[in-house]
Amino acid sequence: MLLLAQDINKKINKVFKTFLDMELQLFGINHKTSNVAEREKFIINESNQILLDSHLKKVFHDDLESFFGISTCNRTEIYFVGKSGISKEVLREALKRLDVKDISMDSFYFLSNHDALVHMCKVASGIDSQVLGEQEIFGQFKTALKSAKEYKIVGKKLSYFADKVIEISKSARTNTKIGINSLSVSGLALTLIKNIFEAPENQNILIIGAGSLSQNVIKNLYDKGIRNIKLVNRTVKKIELNSNFEILSSSLDTLHDQLELADIVISSSITELPLIGKGAIENALKIRKNKPILLIDLGVPRNIEDEIRNIEQAYLYSIDDIEKITQDNYGQRSIEAEKAMNIIVLESKSTLENFSLKSSKDLANLQLDKFLNGLSNHEIKQFKSSGDYSNLVESIKSMNIDDEYLNNFQDIKNLDDHIIKSMIKTFFDNA
């Protein structure tokens, strides 16, 4: 029996090693580590994520179970389950495949295990956002995960952790007042407008892009009594807030004409190149007889050329500038953030402990299945006919296989005899 077990052990070393070495990891770049000029170079979207998935699988094989990424105006992060210590290798391959250059490695952060899980929860709950406690990121995280699952790039282990992130983040927000009077990015855009214009309802507002962020901006404007809103989008799209108010977008071809009429421009389109250049604003100002224009660029990559800052009567604010706006009730929300962090840390610890326990059970099952599969048909028939597995349990518990991955069969040996018998019975019933 011992020789048989040793022979099986030689065949499954690699399986156990891979099983044990896998851990939750992440790397990313955000508003704390870099400016928008760097962040806009490294963006994860649906199309390049699929390409990246194919590339990383070819490079890392079994060392990488799966990954998914998220890009918002504040960050790009990639979460994955893989071999311990491969974060920087995965990042280098990702940057190479996406042809991303001129970003210092110092701008990236790398986390694993408990630190990684806590960070993911901080992100999803809004604790790690520019706007402390903002809610938009929670929906963005869920959308990114859902999309990755639909494209079947998320494996079982990563799916488990990501689902727990959503659960823990929801708990942190529900059981604290982290979101008390918080402002979203779209809300901060409105605050900026109100700080500059005494009567924003009298201004002509142009929205560029019709995604979720733009729709939130439109809703915030409407709720404050602002109705002079035009929308430009690549495709014709209707935004309907209620039965009395809807906006039908015009095409992107009309953008320059619309700029001539706009007092305020808010852009959050997905684009690789700026939609508004210095020349377009200079021409618009001539037609407007130098009447000032406020431009708020919420896009990452940026939608509006930064050189526009040098134009008199044109006032440009990027997503990084938005951060500097004073936030109401920040002090109270920071107190609630501490409470939320306690929830996140404790529930993350519990999640990892439960995962470790489940992994130990899975490993024990794997060890036992591999061992029992090595029995001859004659031995299996004998055990099944007798229905007595006591001797087999005793043999398993007395084995002393010198292998670090089998850990002297410790995962099985630590189980109660009746549990081992139950596992053996299940195996033989299916044999």
C-alpha cells in the first residue's frame, strides 16, 4: 500500500504544487500614485481585456488561473489568482501586449492575499475613491465583473473572491454612514458649476458622451432645475429622465457647432484621442465674441486637449482638478470610513479563513481521490463488497509519505475517521 501511494505521489506533485501556490493578487495605478496623463495610457476595456486574456494564458499557462480588470476615471486595476509573486511579471506582459509605454513602475502598486482583498473592498465601497464614499464605483465594479464573467475569463477562485468583495462592500456601506451626503464625480461637476455661476440654470450646457457617467450628470443637473442641456454622442441616443423630460443626442459631427452655443461643456466619452482641440475652442470663442466657456473633462483618457488651459476665457478642469473641490461633510464621512474599514478587514479575514478551510478540504479530497484511484479493480471490489473501510482508513492514517506538497498526507490525517469513511464510501459508490 505504501509503495502504491508513493508511486501516485510522484504523478501528482505538480497538481498539488499548483493548487497550493495560487493566491489572490492585484496591481494597479490610481489617482494617489499618478496623474491623469499617466492613467490614461493604461486603460482596460472589454475588447483589450479579451486579447489580454488570450495572451496571458499563453505566457503563464497554469501559473495564472484567471483575471479581470477595471478602469474608471480614478484608476485602472487588474485582479487575478495566480502563482505567488508573479504580479510584476503579469504587469510587464500586460503593458507589452497593450503597447503601453512611458509609465514608471513606481506608479504601480502590488498587493496579495488579505491586503489585496481589503483593497478591492475599499475600492468597491468607495473608501479608496477621490470622492470619499461615492457610490458610482460600486456599480462600476459589479459591471466589470459581470462583463468578465459573460466573456468567461473569470475562473472559479477569482469569482469566489470577487463575489465576496461585492458582499463585503455592500455590508460596509449598509452598516455605516460612509455615503452620508457624499458627492459622486458627477455631483462634484455640478458643485463646480454652482461655485462658478450664480445662475447655472440660465447657462447653455453641452454634454459629450451618453454613458452612465453622462447620464448621472444630466440627472444631477435636472434635479437642480437646470434644463438647457444639449447632448452629443457618436450614435443617436435618447436619455429619458421622466415623462416630461428627455434629451435626444445629436451626432458627433455637430460638436463644433454646439461648442459655439455652449457656456458649459461636460465631457465623459470613451475615446483614444481628444475630441476637442485648442483650435476648436479658439474658433468657438470668436463666434461667441469671447464670452467665457467652462470645460469639465471627466474622461480617462482625456477628451479635451490640455493646451486649452492657455486660452483666455476658456476654463478647463480635468478629473484631477475635481479632486481639489471642497467636499461637504467630509469629516463625518471620514469617521464612518474608519467604521467601514473595520468591517472590511474583519470580513476579509473571515473570507480568507473560510477559503483556506475549503481549500484544505478540497486538497484532502484531491489527495484521497488520487490515492484511491491507484487501487486495483480487485481491491476496489473487495472493499465495496465488505462495506468495511476501517482498515483502509487506518492504512491511510498510518502512511508517512515524505513529500512537502502531500505534507505527509496531513490534510487527510487531520480529518475524523468517520469523515474519511464517508469520503471513501462516496468514492466507491461512484467507482
